[in-house]
Amino acid sequence: MIRLFGGRIFKTGISVFITAFLCQLFTWPPTFAVITALVTIEPTAKESIRKAPARFQASSIAASFAVLFTFIFSDSSLAYALTAVFTLMICTKLKLEDGLLVAALTGMAMISIVQEAYMATLLMRLGGTTLGLLISTCVNIFILPPNYLLKISKTSTQLMNRMENILVYVTNNIKQGNSSRNEIKQVIAKIEEEIAHYQ
């Protein structure tokens, strides 16, 4: 049987469907929520949770700039350019790189549909973005979660073997009188490095 798509694509489809369905239920325009849900599915639940705050903040910044520059310059090329530049500049300054993609898409898509009720439009778009983030994070956590037990078991075995080898190496060097404190520190640092790599 040919495998047409993996778990991440499947989860993205579910995330987009649920987000669009809920937006239609609340009579919200689904575009921004769906964009957010589409680009925020991660390979692991941990990554989704870690990146969610940055994505929300970055989207809020982009939406705010979109409303501000549309209010000042209407739906013009200047509004698009200034929204893009200020969004990228502020998000980079605030170290919100994880949210840049969704922020840029949100800002650009908003400009053409901002109407007279600027504050209501901003709040509705932020609500949609929040909904998309929440749905994609929940889907990542509860649908086809990765099997960490297998990875933990494999990693633990590898680290135990490595530590055993290092212990034998250090013991042999101490017996032969070849060992120095610096050399032992380097060996311990290697173990710590490997443990950090698997966290």
C-alpha cells in the first residue's frame, strides 16, 4: 500500500478543518485562524507549546501594524510595505523569530479586508489567530502523538553503554597512573554534552 501522507500532514488537515468549523460556528471569518492553524503544526507537541507564545505575540504585532497603517494609508502599497517592515523589525528585536511566518501572513492578509471598525476588526483577527494556535497545539498533543517511550529507551541504553565505556577508560587510566584531572573533566563534559543532546 502506498503511503500518500505522513502524520504531520494528517494533523494539519484535522487542525485546519476544526479551526474553520469553529470559526463558521462563531460566524468569524476563518481565513486568519486557518492560516495560523496551517503553519503552526510542528513535528512534536513540545515544539508547538514552545513556539505558541512567540507566534501569538508576533501575530498581534503584525495585526496591530496592519490596522494602523491601513487607517493612515488605506489599502495601499505603502500600507503593505510598512506593515511588513515594522512587523519584521519589531519581531526580530523582541526575538519572536518563531512567529515571523504566521505574523507576516496575518499582516499582509489583513490589510485588504480592514474596514471602518478598526478595533473590532483587530480583536476579531486576534481571536481567530488565537483559535488557530490553540487548535493546532491541541491536535499536536492529542492526535498521533510521537512514541517517546521507544526513543527514551533507546537513548537510555546508548548513554548507559557510553558511560560504562568512559568509566572503564577512566579506571584503567587511574590504575596506570596516566590520568589527569583535566582529562577526567573532559570525559565528564563529553557525557554531559551527550545527555544535553537528547533532552
